[in-house]
Amino acid sequence: MDRRAFGEFIGPQGELASYAFGWTTGSDPHVGRFTIGIGAGNAGGGTFHAVVFDRDGSYAFSLVDDPFEQVPQGGPDFTADQARAHQDLPFIWWVVDRVMERDTRTWWMRHWLFGTQCIQTIEVFEKQEPILSVSHHDDGIWQLIGPTDARDQGRIGHLHHAIDEDPALIDVLDLEKGFRSTRPAPGSPWTPPHRTA
């Protein structure tokens, strides 16, 4: 399944950039894609393309020749060599870092890149119950629970698959270790994060 997300970015001096990122579930290795466009209609404006991948539990980027998406602020597609020589490349990397921090959809991509695993109740794993509680334990383990209390038995799954089924989980993917968030029903807002017991 192809995932695509688009957005606009305004820098501190009013600089405009538009971006796209995405990934294809089931692909191996797990590599995401990024496009950043700047300076539409201006000399020197253009479109930068990169891949994003797991590097020892964090993420890294590399410029590529192959265009990913077209974005409104973009211009001609730069090759990797043209992008490396471009005077605005530091700004492009700055935009990418801000997008990775602020666009919650990138958190979904990160969990896909890292293959983040989670423990789910059997009812949640088998899609018999909705997810009403999300915990990110001190040991880094994520836990997904529905209306039925967690018991000794659970199933291991990938967090990104749970988000595929319930995109509202995007709103709690920034849980710090040792915190949890709950909601009374699907479609209801998540509670502010609070310490796990």
C-alpha cells in the first residue's frame, strides 16, 4: 500500500517550501521518500529528492536522482549532484528536520522504518475491539489495549499496522517512555499523556 502525505512549510524569514513524503508498505528494505520544493518560478528554485532510512535506531537521509512527487513550490527536479551543489541545501535539510519533528504523519513513517513492535491484547490484535489505551513503557515497549483488560496473554504486532487500521493513533505516537493515553471510545479525543502505573 502506498502512503503519501503533502504539506507546506514557512521558515522564520517567511521562506516557502512545500513537501511530500511517503513509503510503500511491504517493501524491503524499508526506505521512505521525501520531496522538498522551493522557489517556484524563481531562478535557482527547484525540487530536491531524498530517501530516509533506519540507521542504528535513528533515521538518516540521502539525496537521490529519482523524483518522488511534484510539489507546488517546486521547480525543475534536481539530481543528487545538483542538489549537493545547491546553495540552499542547508535550508532543505533544516526543513526536512522540522517536518520530521512536527508533522505527526512522519511519526507513522518512522515506526514503519524502525519496525516498531507492540504488545496487543488478543481482542485488539484480532480486530474484535478498538484500541482505547496506548502505553509507551519505560523499557520502550508499546502496548495497545481495548475495553477488555490486558491479561497474561497478548500478541506481538507492528505498531504501523495498528495505525493502518486506526489512523487516530497518529495523535499519540509522541508518547514519551513511561506514559500512556486513553480515550473512552473510537473517535473521541485522547487524554493528555499521564504516567503509567
